[in-house]
Amino acid sequence: MYATPLGDSGAELRPLEVWHAEELLAHIDRGREFIGRHIGLPDAVPDLDGARAWLTSYAGKRAADAGSLHGIWLDGRLVGGVLFRVWDSPSGVCEAGCWLEPAAAGRGLVTLGMRVLLDWAFDERGMHRVEWHASSANEPSIGVARRLGMTREGVLRENYPHRGVRTSTEVWAVLAPEWREARARTARGER
Ligand SMILES: CC(C)(COP(=O)(O)OP(=O)(O)OC[C@H]1O[C@@H](n2cnc3c(N)ncnc32)[C@H](O)[C@@H]1OP(=O)(O)O)[C@@H](O)C(=O)NCCC(=O)NCCS
């Protein structure tokens, strides 16, 4: 249906909905090991019922204005997504996240997709703060936070048990005025 082109990458951002369950499962199966190194998404989508249940949970969040899910399609194939895992309008605070299958990594698709989501969160929805939580060991995800101009605020030590290992979570965030200033600098061609 409706889609947002991601720059000149050839990829598109579209709402990821319950009827995409089969496509989501096939995509997760292509990237199960890569995606699951630091996050539990592949474990939440073990089969078609799991895919439907996960997508249904995000349909519920969207209905309650408590989160949203957006797929990234490249050459007509679902290859990843960006999301608001947590969304709290009254406080103006939300938490974003992302994933890709390995064949789609290294092209800037998540950074491009997150820029669309951040513009929407700050400009249309009036949010004040977007957080990014990533395992300390997840360098590619921390790279995304850096490219988005986020600030590293701290570390939640050994807070996340993942596949039998306690991992630490870095908290990064960008505030609305920081995002607008960085966008203006980019438009002026400054670094
Ligand atoms: C986290 C994850 C999405 C990052 O993927 P990614 O491809 O590195 O991120 P992007 O799509 O933003 O692409 C950035 C890469 O593309 C390159 N790139 C190419 N064109 C680009 C462009 N136009 N804009 C930005 N980066 C571009 C960048 O240099 C960077 O590569 P590098 O790290 O080798 O320098 C991916 O590693 C992943 O899915 N991991 C598994 C799931 C996961 O851990 N999710 C995060 C949860 S917190």
C-alpha cells in the first residue's frame, strides 16, 4: 500500500502488519542467527503462529498509540524493520529499535529508515526524546545510534539475560532540539 522511499537506496519503508506474517517468518528464517546475536526477536518469531502473535502485539500497540512497526522492503522483499518499541505521548519519550537480515546490512538502510521515524516523532508527534537501547557488544547498533547523532548516556550493567548470558545495555538518546540542529547542519552541508 503506501510506502516511503529511503533516499536513492531503492528500499522502501512500509507499515508491517499482521497479514505479513508469512513474509516476516521467511525473512527471519533468512537472518535468524545474525539477528538473534543480541536481541530476542527471532525467539519471538519461531514459527508462523509466533510471527502472527508478534505482529498482533504491535497492531495492539499502534491501536493504543503505544508503539509502531515499520518494515524495510528492498527489491520487493522484506529485509528488516525499524520500530518504536515504547511510545509514551504524555511524557514525550519513546524508544526505537531496528533489525536487518544480513544481505541488507552495510547499505545504510536502518539509518535512513530511522531518520524518517525521527522526523515523524519530533515534527509530527511532538516527542521530546528518542532512546536507543543496545547491547554493549552490539557495535553495528551502536554505530547506528552514533550516525543518528545520539548521545551515550549510560550503561545498565548485566541487565539483560540473552541466551544464557547476562549482557549489559547501553542507553543512547537524542532530544528534539538536538535532532533539529543536526538536521539543519546537514542541510547547510556542515558535518
Ligand atoms: C543493528 C543493524 C541493523 C545495523 O545494520 P547496519 O547495516 O550496520 O546499519 P545501517 O543500515 O544503518 O548501515 C550502516 C552501514 O552501511 C554503510 N552505509 C552505506 N551507505 C550508507 C548511507 N547512505 N547512510 C549510512 N550508512 C551507509 C555505513 O558505512 C555502515 O557500514 P559500516 O558499519 O561498515 O561503516 C544490524 O547489525 C542488525 O540487524 N543486527 C541484528 C539485530 C540487532 O542487533 N538490532 C539492533 C537492536 S538494538
